[in-house]
Amino acid sequence: MGSGSTGVRGGPHGRVRRQFDQFGREIAKFGLVGGLGTLVNFAVSNLLWHTTNLQAVRANVIATVVAIAFNYVGFRYFTYRDRDKNGRTRELTLFLVFSAVGLVIENGVLYTAIYGFDWDSSLQRNLFKVVGIGLGTLFRFWSYRTWVFRTLPVVEAVASAESILKKAEQQQRSDQRVNR
């Protein structure tokens, strides 16, 4: 079979497949950065819980802030490096706003467990930290890909492609004149 609408590469099925593959790669990259950020978060929070006199939720807020900084670098320069880079101030502001909401979700779960149900052992803290991170991660994934690290607008992508084609045509005409 060729690359018609029933082929793997072309047509609507091929386009859907490419989009699905691209989304899968995005989730994998997001998961890798987020997983490393989660390790940073757990390491810092447990270090603070076991070596300082900070209250559990305060220590966890500090750990979450450290992980947010780590994650921004990973998302901007790895997961979403191909996304729109215009308006870095806007991007960083939105990232911090949505990260703050994720911080509230994560630490709200931990706060409720500790102060609402008196579940404050090290195991319970870490268990509810996992629940909070999970809920916060769902929110962050949606908000980062929708609002923070936006894809390039179609108009800009088309204009860029047309510019490349125009330069190639000009180069081809120039080469033809030289070869005559």
C-alpha cells in the first residue's frame, strides 16, 4: 500500500497516529522531569522533617518550592524546548501561578491528613505527600501544556515554512543562473 488514507504514514489515520505518538513522547518527557522533581521534593522534605524543627507542612512547602524551580528548568529546556519561546516573562509568571496552585493542592492534602485526621507518622506524611503530588501533577500537566508552554501558533509555523520555501526557491534560481 502507498501512503494514501489507508496507509500508515498518510491520510487522517497517519496524522492521528503522529499526534498520538507526539503526545506520548510529551507525557514521557513530562513524567521524567516530574519524576526527578518528585525525588528532589521527597529528598528535601524528608531531610527537613528529620533534621530540623520546622513544622511538617512548612518543611514540605520549602521542598515543593525547590522542586518547582528544578522542574521549570527541566520543562523549559527538555520537555517543552520546542514550544513558543516568546514572552518568557509571561511564561514564567504563568508557570509560577499554576505551580503555586499545585503547591496548595499538594500541601492541602498533607495539611488535612496531619491536622484534620492526626495522621503524622513519617509513613503517613509520605503517603499523603504522594496523594497530594499526584493530584497536583494532574493539574500541572493540564495547565502547563495548555497555558504555559504553548505550541507555536499555526500562523507562525506556516509563515516560517513559507519563508524557508521562498529562500530555497531563491537559492535554486540563483544556482540555475550560475550554471547557465
